[in-house]
Amino acid sequence: MVAVVDGEGHVRYANAMLEDATGLSRRSLTRGRLQDWLAEDAPLRDAVTAVCRNDVATVRFDAILRRVSPGSAEGLPVHVIVGQMDPGSDRVLVEMLEIQQQTRQDREERVIGQVQANKELIRNLAHEIKNPLGGIRGAAQLLALELNSRELAEYTNVIIREADRLQALVDRLLAPHRRPHVVADLNIHEVCERVRSLVLAEFPQGLVVQRDYDTSLPDFRGDREQLIQAVLNIAQNAALALRERIAAGDARIVLRTRAARQVTIGKQRYRLALELHVEDNGPGVPEDIRDRIFYPLVSGREGGSGLGLTLAQTYVQQHAGAIECDSVPGRTVFRIIIPLP
């Protein structure tokens, strides 16, 4: 939300987002002072005066923006940034960020940094493991050829099987870095339908996978196989968490698509984006790992590799998107956001 005000706080310009937030037209806003639409007018008035006098270049503070939109009786918590426009100008730029949005942006920046660090760590660790692993397996095979005892040969077979298991794990860790990004026109509902058929084939009884699609969503450029794998990893995790409900016959997963407007991912603002929700009625993500579910090798399920959500996040981020999770007992929602052209 952006406005340009003069030294008295009179609005000279207001963008569409500020109109939407206050419920006022641009003409109505430009008839008054911006501070009149804050719960307390003194902080903005003092900040505008200080910036106009060149006492400071920028002032930041938190405030409550009043709104007249229907159903919006409560004020909107915002972080206000008052800054200079041009040297000597008697007008200042006022930017307002929703506190919730600012918090989400900070979290996304931390997540992006953490993901990048994890990717480098995984790649380096995987390469360090591969070389000695191949040597261990080769030595065990050669040793097996020299042994005449069936009991001793079983030990070398254990070594070979475990080396193969570790090799498969390493290959999965390196998969996102090896596979080329194949971009073509695709529709998100083709992805959803493929995932739905795969999940139902694996869990044919006791599980319902509901469709809730916005069929007006346009096609976009992306890697179909990567997105199928990302959504499938999330849906399979949901299905595995629903085992008790599947046995009871009331397990449910919902694939929901919606359009979202004026979406911020990281620090980039997009006019239009698609939202894909994967919702289930399972027990929820364990609280002790809720903040770490996208980290590699973190799993809330015994026997899980902890790589499914990590790969899903990597593939979505390769589409300039993001994944969020909201989980309480009885309802878990993974929300995938991907910008649209």
C-alpha cells in the first residue's frame, strides 16, 4: 500500500492496494489527510514533518489502519515506512505493509536461505559418501568371491544390500540437481488428476480424494513431471498419515485450486498466482517437527526418509513458488503458490 502526501499529510496519490485496504476510492482518499485513517494520527504526522524538514531520511513505526470496507470493522495492523522522494521536495512517500505479510516475508527469506544452505550441504555430503560407498560395495563383492562358507557369504551380502540402500538414498538426495528443468505449457489440473489417480491406486479403499477446482485458472509454463512429483510427495505423506482413518473408512484428501491476486513471494510481487491446497483430515504434523518439516532427513513417520517434502519444496521453488503448511489435529493444509503470467 503506497501513498504520496504533502507536509500536512494531505494525500496526493494513493495506489489501488490502499483503496482496497481502506475501502475508499482514490478520490475520497485525496480529499483528506492520511493520518486521519490511522488509529493514532500523531506518529504519522510527526514522521512526515521530520522527513519534510530533512531531519531524517526514513521513519518506521507500527500502526493500525482504519477501514470502512464491509465486514472490516477491525483495524488492519500495518508497518509504516515514511521516506523522502526527491531532495528538496515537499512531498513524502508513505508505504504500509501488513504486519502479517511482513512476518511472512521475513519467514520466507529465512526459509530460502536455509534451503540454499541445505542444498549445498546435501550435495557436498552426497558426493563425499558416493566414492567410499562404491569402494565398500566393490570390496564386498570381491570378498564374496573368495569365500567358500555360505554363512560368511551372507555377511558380505548384507554389506552389499546396505551399500545399495545408501546408494539409493544418495541418488534421491542428488535427484533435484541432476534432472534438467523441462519447461512446457501445462495446466495445474492435469497435475492434480495424475496425482489423484496415483494416490487412489495405492490406497483404493477407505480414502476419498475430493476435487475442488477453479477451472478458470490459465495454463502456465512449468515442468510437469517436477510438479507432479512435488504434489504427489505431499499427497502420499497425507495418505500415510491417514492410515487409521483409512482403516475406519473416513479418510479424506482435498485437492483445491484457486486464483490469488497481488501475491508476494519472497520480495517479489506478482499480480496473479495459483494456489493449490492439499488438505487432509489426519492427526496433523507433530508439533516437535512442525517448524522443520521441509528440512532434509526430518520425518514424522517411522521408516520415512525425510526427503519427500524437501524435494517438493525444491521443485516448487524452481517455479518461483513457495510452500506453506498449516496444521492442527484433524486438519492439515499444504499450500503451494506459483506465479502466473
